[in-house]
Amino acid sequence: MRLFIGLDVSVAKTAICVISEHGKVIKETEVMSEPEVLVRLLGSLDGSVAAIGLEAGPLSQWLHRGLTEAGLDAVLMETRQVKGALKAMPIKTDRRDAEGIARLLHLGWFRPVHCKSVSAQETRAVLSARKAIQQNMIALEMSLRGLLRNFGLKVGAISRGRFESRIREMAEGNTMLETATSPMLRARAALRLELATLEKQVRQLAQDDPICVRLMTMPGIGAVVALTYRSAVDDPARFRSSKRIGPWVGLTPSRNQSGERDVSGGITKAGDVNLRRALCQAATVMMNRGRSTWLRTWGAQLAQRRGRKIAMVAQARRIAVILHRIWVDGTTFQPDAAPKVA
């Protein structure tokens, strides 16, 4: 008897539902979220395991790797599709979610998600740490500006290097303001030092990776964008065509068609939000400050016809496609002439 198993993963425990090939619930239980415990339980079932489904998430990738290494056929399922299907249930519990995942797996109505390699996850961890430190430093700066604004003290536009001296100068003479701003400035200085260290490590990671070095031959693509793209795509062979990168990262228009109504909306915003943001930032840099290339000229011409926002999104999508071809073909960016399309 073939078994279809749905796993609803949480931090502490995982709800398990086992259904047969005829759709009958065989077993429902809950165990610790550990690969060894799951492998031991699934190995004790009567019947052959046809497939194991997990909703994609941070902990799911670790469990997926453990199940795959044990020889089990596990698949990560797209979160947006699973959530949309489970909304039909009037009552939401972990047990019901596990059953819903198992039935989606049994019907085959799911979209598999690529499980990233360990190296890609490690790179993403470094990039996430850099982003967290950067955001906290910016939050401290904004808090300092707002704190002084209550007393009519306006910091104004100023460089990061002169920010601390400007704050101390404005708070000088007021004991309470000095007491409030001093610890925040010390915390900002510590965050700024750690951010500089991480920035240096990120640039070194990109320079040591031959793929990132080739990606950075395109104007506007720096170490952060190259590493973000490298870790998000992970395996370029999983895309049959480079043009599939655009829909995958959510940079294609959405569409709502029913009967006589056919509405084209904004971009779908599906996929990795960090990669989509990085590509849009690279496109903005290329359009505003990049050197003259055929790609920048194409974006400028599109901006004149359709507007800068649409041109920026289109250029970000085209950057993603070209980076994929550079990765697959082992070439570098050619700034003088556009590639010929067969």
C-alpha cells in the first residue's frame, strides 16, 4: 500500500498525517521536529512511502535534507499555494493542516520548491546578518533625529561620518539630551563597526567566488547583489530557460481574467523578496549612475515610452535573465552590443 504523508512543521513539534492511496487517513500523530525522530517514525509504518510533503519554510529545509539523506522521497511545497488551499478549511489546527498537505500531495496539486544547498543557506545567513545590522543602525539614526526634533533641533542632510559629531554638537549644554543621546550614539558606533567588518567579509566572499566575479562584470552588480543572486538561484540548471527567472522572482505582470473581464495588474511579487529588491536596486543604479552600455540605453528608451517605474522593473527582469545566461554559459557581460537572439 502506497502512503502519502503530510508534515505540518513548527519549532517544537511536527504534526503528521498519513493517508493511503485511496485517500483514507491511516495515522495521525505529533512528534518532535527532529529528522531522526521523523525517520524512525516513518520507517515503522506499514506500507511503502510514496511521498512526504512539507510546506516550505526555514525549518523545513533542514528537515527535508535529513529525510532525503535517509533515502525518503520528501518534497517542499510552495507556501503561497498551500496556504491558499488550506484556507478552505473552516477550522485551522496543526492536525488539519497536516491532513490538508497530505491530500494535496495525494492529488498532485502542488508546486515543488527547490531546497537550497548548505553553502547557499550559509551565504544567505551572512547577508541576513548584514541587513539586520544595517537596519538597526538606520533605526537608531532615525530615532536620534526624531528625539532632537521634539526640541526644534533639526539634524538635516549630513554624511554618516559626521552624524555623531553633529548630534553631540546639538545636544551639548543640555544634560538630559546628552544622557539620552550618548548611549544611542555608542550603540550606533558599535553597529557601524560591525557593519564595516561584515561588508569587508561580503566583498571577500564575492571575490573568492568565480561565478560572482563574472556576475559583477555587469555595471550596477556589486558584491551584495551578486551573492544574493547566487544564493537565491543556487542551481541554474533547474530553469529550462533563462526567461523563467522573471516570473520566478515575481517581476512579471499579474493577470485577472474571467469571462469578458481581463485585467493586467502590477507585478506578482512572488518568490524571493530580497532578490527582487536587489535586482530593482541594481536596475536603478544602472539607469541613474551606471556607465553607458547597450542595456542602459535600452532602459532609457523604454523609460521615455512607458515611464521610469515600468522601465526599472523591466530592466531588473532583464538583468536577472542576463545574469542567468552569464552563469550558465560561463561568459562575462558585453557592454558594447546586445546578445543576438536565435
